[in-house]
Amino acid sequence: MADWQEITGGVTAPKGYRAAGITAGLKPSGLPDLALIISDVEAIAAGVFTTSQVKAACVDYCRQRLQAKTSARAILCNAGQANAATGSQGVRDAQESAELLAKELNISPELILLASTGVIGQRIKMDALRSGIPKLVAELSETGSDAAAGAIITTDLVTKSIALETTLHDRPVRIGGIAKGSGMIHPNMATMLAFVTCDAAVSPHLWQQMLSRAADKSFNSITVDGDTSTNDSLIALANGQSRTPAITEMSAEAEKLEAMLTAVCQHLAKAIARDGEGATCLVEVQVTGTHDDLAARQIAKTIAGSSLVKSAIFGRDPNWGRIAAAAGRAGVPFEQENLQIKLGDFLLLKNGQPLQFDRAAASAYLKQAATDYPVVDVVATNNSNDLSGDRSNIKTQRLDNPVIIAVSVGNGHGTGKAWGCDLSYDYVKINAEYTT
Amino acid sequence: MADWQEITGGVTAPKGYRAAGITAGLKPSGLPDLALIISDVEAIAAGVFTTSQVKAACVDYCRQRLQAKTSARAILCNAGQANAATGSQGVRDAQESAELLAKELNISPELILLASTGVIGQRIKMDALRSGIPKLVAELSETGSDAAAGAIITTDLVTKSIALETTLHDRPVRIGGIAKGSGMIHPNMATMLAFVTCDAAVSPHLWQQMLSRAADKSFNSITVDGDTSTNDSLIALANGQSRTPAITEMSAEAEKLEAMLTAVCQHLAKAIARDGEGATCLVEVQVTGTHDDLAARQIAKTIAGSSLVKSAIFGRDPNWGRIAAAAGRAGVPFEQENLQIKLGDFLLLKNGQPLQFDRAAASAYLKQAATDYPVVDVVATNNSNDLSGDRSNIKTQRLDNPVIIAVSVGNGHGTGKAWGCDLSYDYVKINAEYTT
């Protein structure tokens, strides 16, 4: 059905992009911690950022930059220190980071966007950054996406990457993306980051609109623990290097591009949800029958975020009562006699009343979704404020067998999806046992 | 400072009330499961109910009853079956329950209010109810509050009860209350219930207003897991048996009464939060400096409900970053350079920036708040859908040493409090390991 195909290459799959990731000494662990994505030419830039009142310096920096100028050449990301709650010194550090990179690249600092992830309240280790930047620029390559994806993660168990290709006006157009995020595993640790590259030519206003809509249907529709980070950032570049005609208003071609952008964002968002702290499975909640899409998404997010629903899934318990209760408190009016709940192929509730169903088979359905994902021993690996768990035994993430909860609340045409994960002992272990 | 004193007697402390609690055979465990509170004369009645779209039959029943008539004689509560998602049969069961009791008491069914707690999707065991009601009425006594308090709980570890006395026009006036609630421990298990009795004479409209305001400052300011039940009910009776002059508008006497009503509700609300699933301590979040009280309460509730903050408290980790992040996402605008965070006596953040503090001492502060509260082995005790944990080794709840988180976000005059508990392994254990 999809009007595109998956390709390799991540953010360097689209034409005219290079990337790099190195160990600059920002993380105590010695794992990669500094990433750079660069467009060979000035690219249209759009961004979506945390709505928190407590924001990192890099978030304020990018917001101001994108208000003044809707194009960019580079995205610099450090992992290890969040540069949030660092006051005016944090602002100066962000500014200096951009200037250091600009000098090395011989471009204007105005063309650089910034992102940080790590411990809140800690300044970027500027000495390490200063010596790291020349090395980082030297490493830039057209196959550097994986290195960049590996340098933006903190306690993630896997890197998250995707690239898709379609055709516009018979010419290939590509969108690539990398992301990080798995909750807030460490004390003060936070942040969902995603960087998207595209080689189509799109007008700034339209590109921002497309990105905002895609974010609502992807990153804004996942929940691991309901906690919004101080550093959440989604930045997307479109550099026109596919040499396709400029897209300046909505059209069939624009819709095709936006659909692919949404698919890239959804893939990365699902990968983050699946990598949620302690998660053993991916959960997809599909809601239909509301007045509009927003209401459907709101119900879907409430169900996906319910601690009780999440605990039941971890317990492999087909517990429709908790799903019904979460739907009921989502703030969206509906008649409870219209409520219908399906878990996979099992119809559990119809017309607001419970049905007989094969409980053992429904429980088995939940079990099969929980693949043998490694559980990191956080206590052993998180010593000395090390921001990275042991990822030596990580397998490939499976995103193709989520637990599917399908809820209908009426006859409206609204539909919406949300993604989350189950709630296991390891969530508490990860978040409690690392005491300072 | 308080203008009242604590007395014994719970809901039967005020004049003109009797209560009873018996084992009618509704719970598989054989523990008490049917409670009745009765006023000797018709009492002004007010109620606050779940805002969920998925509501139990008893909630709809009480809402309709109180709209039609603002007085009542009796509150009947069954534990074991929630009578939610039970369709039209559930409505008939609720109606029949009221009629059975009315016949036994020889009063109109219109004078009876209903509450249920237990498994969602299960009808009340009507046979047990029918044979139980005469026995229940026979047990009514002026010292029956404890029996009633014991018959409304399900998986609670302790019963919750309070009574306060003040003077209005030089005559003693009393308010008593009992409550149940500890989260949704069992599959499909839910519900916060509270019943309050008062012997002052208050006009119906004013009594409802007082109760709604008190609910906002108490039950609506606690959070265990963010999940609203289908059956949440707070019902308050005022029967005038203190023989004090009728209160029909706000006055110094009315304010005194409302303050005591609020204190009763806050005590019961804190007792529920402290008894949260797997909780090891009570957490009180105090917020100041907002534009209005509503905004302060919103920030306080967001912090108290944050899984990350709750996990950190369980880990005895003075993690101000998570508190700051939760405050930031509460939806209330503030300048982050005005943010101040105190944990007990430890000032952690000032002017939006972290301070040096004695981390070991702050962790010790968190440790001392965790009293040696019994942890029930849920796996062992919850067999055969038994709705009651083993409460044989329960100690008295301590509500006097909460973990206090004090947050200031500016210079506004708004203040607000919220109460919650920490998030422990046992929360997940309780909610996941009971698989059906």
C-alpha cells in the first residue's frame, strides 16, 4: 500500500548529506557522545520542541534561530550533559558550541542548530567539545549516519534509524531519520531527539507545517512514562538536492512527501516506545468512532499511558476493564454503551458489556508479542554516573508484532493511534535503584 | 491552629447516625462486604462522583437521585462487584438494591444512596444481597462506624476513618468520615469511596458547594497511579441533629464548618494516598507563587503523579531534576529562572539553578519517611479472585511524616497541595503478577 520503499543509509540516504559520530569524552563511559549532520547546501529547516516550561539552552537557541532564519547547514548534538537548568552560562556554552563548529566548517554560526541530551543541571564539558569538534568534522562522510545515530543515544538499548524513498515527478526523493530516547533512565536523564533529512525542495512554511503534523501523528503519540523532557527536539532539513520541482503548497506530490515524512517519524517514534525503560513489548492502541482525529488520539494516548493497562500487559492479562476505565477518563465524551474493545483478534467488550472470550488464548497473544529482548542489569552497569547501559548483547528491535488494542467509541469518523510499552519491574528498578 | 479537635467514632460520631458492616457473601474471601450508614432523620445530601465516561450503575443512580432530591436517609455500599459495564441489568440491580433496603427500613427508596466497589463487569451477587440486608439493618448501631469502614474496603491495607468536633454558636458540631481506596490492585478493581456525616444544619445548595470545594482540595488532589475509577464516589450527609441554627449562606460559622469538612476530606484523602499500591511513604507536594490556586494545584498534582519522581523517592534519591521536569510540563506557564525546589529542609534549586546540598542527608530524609509498613504478598493472598489482601499484620498508618516537596515558581499568591506516594516494585508486582 505504501507509496515508498525502505532503503539503507539513515540520515545520509538523501542526497547531499554527510554525518559523523565520535567519542569526544563527554560521557564518563567513553562511548560515542558527539554527532554531526550536515547538508552540503543550505537546507530548509523546521523544528518541533519540548512544550515544557523548563527548557534546555539548546532548545531556546534553536527556537530563536528558526524564528530568525528558516534554513540551516548543520545539526550538532552532544550526549552526556543536557545543558538544562544551567542558567546564563548554559546559554553562553550553547552559543560557543555553534561558533566553534561554524569556524571549523567555515560557515556562519547562524546556519547551525544544536541539541543536547544527558544529565539536567550539568554544563556541557566544553574542553572535551573544543577538542572534539575538529575530529568530528574530519570524520564526516556520506555513510556516517550509523555513527551519528550511535553518538546521540544515552541509555537506549538500540540505535534508531530509518530511510525511505519515493518518486516525485519521476525522480527519486528520500527522507532519512535517526532518533534517541528510552525514557529517563538515569537520574536527571531525559530526552527524545530525532533528526530527519530530506532531499526534496519544499518551502519553509510548508515544511514546518508538514513536520508539525507528522510530529502529532508520531512522537506526540507515544508515551513511555508520561514525563516530558526539558530537551525534546525534532529537527528536519530539506535541501532540494533531489532536483525535483519546489513544493510550495499542498498538492498530490506534497501529500506523498508528507505521508513519507510521517512514516519516517512514526518508525522512529515506535522504535523509541519499544525501547522504553524495562519494556518487553510494543503496544499500539487504535481508536475509532470519535468526532475527530484529535479526540481519537487523546483516548489512544490515555490508554497507552495508563500504568494499570501497562502493568496488565506485562502480566499478560487480557484486562479489558482497565482499558475501558482508561478510555473513560480520557476527557472525550462518549456513550459507554457504544464502547467496543478488541485485543488482537479477541473481541472483549461490545456495546459496553463484556463478552465471553478464550482467556488463555488472549493471554498467549500477549505473551508472543514479548520477544526475548535483553534486560540490562542497570545496577551493574550504571556505576559512576555512566550514561550508557551495556549494549553488548542487543538484538535487533522487532517493531512488526505489537500488542494491538483496538477501541471503538461510536460512529464518528475520527481515528487515531498511539504507541507505548508495558510496565515491568525493570522500569522501577532502572528508575529507583540508581541512587546517588 | 485548627479550630477543632479530633474525636473517636467515625461516621457515627455526629449526632443522629448509625452504621453497620457485615459479611453478606459478596466477596469470595468471606471478609465483610456490605455496609450501611443511616441518619435517624432526613439529611441534606451532597455528592461528588467520577468524571469518567465509563460509570458504574450506582454512580448514575446517585447522580439522578441527587438531582431530583437533595436529601437522603441512608447510604448502602457493597464491596466485591463494581456493577460497572453491566448494562441495563446493572441498572435494575441498583434499583432493586435500593428497594430491598427501603422495604426493610420502611422508608421510600428515594431516600437511599448507593455505592459499589469491586470487579468491573461483574453484577452484584443479588442473592447474597437479598439475604444480607435484613441482617445488615439488624446490626445498625451508634458505634457501627468501624464495622462499616471495614466492609467497604477491598484490597486496602488499612481502614480509613476520622471524626472532628468544633462549636458553632456555642454548640458542638461534628463531622465524621470513612473511606476506601488504594489504587486498582486487582484486575478490573478500582474505586475511591468516601462517606461523610455531619450533624450541622446546612442548606442543600451550600452543602454541595462546600463539598465540591473540599473535594478539590482533598480527593481531587491525590494521585496513586493516575487512573480514575468508574465508581469513585464521595457522599456527604448533614442532618441538623446538632440543633445549631441552619447555615444557608457563607458566614464565619459556615467557613468554620467548611474548614472542618475540608480537614475531614484531606485526612481521608491522605490515608488513601499513603495506602497506595506498594507505597512505602506519603508524599506531600506544596506549590506556591502561581497566579491562582488552581494553577498551583495543577503543578502539585503533576509532580505527585510523575512516575519518575515517585521512583526516585522509592530509591531515596533527592532528584530535583525530575521534580523540575515535572513542574515544567504541568501546563502552567512560569519563568524557569524563578523555579525553587525544597525537599524537606534541603534547598535543592534556586533561581532555576542547582545548589550544593548534603546529598547523603537529603537521602536520609527520604529514608526516614518510609516507615516499616507491611508489604502484603499479593501472589499468595490473591488467589481465587479474593478481593482482600491479608491484613493480619497491619500497623497503624502514619500520616504525620510525609516526604515534603516544596516548589515555588514565582511571586504570585496562588498556593496548592497534592498528595501521593512512591512507586515501588510492589506496585508492578501487585498489578502484573495477578494474571487471570
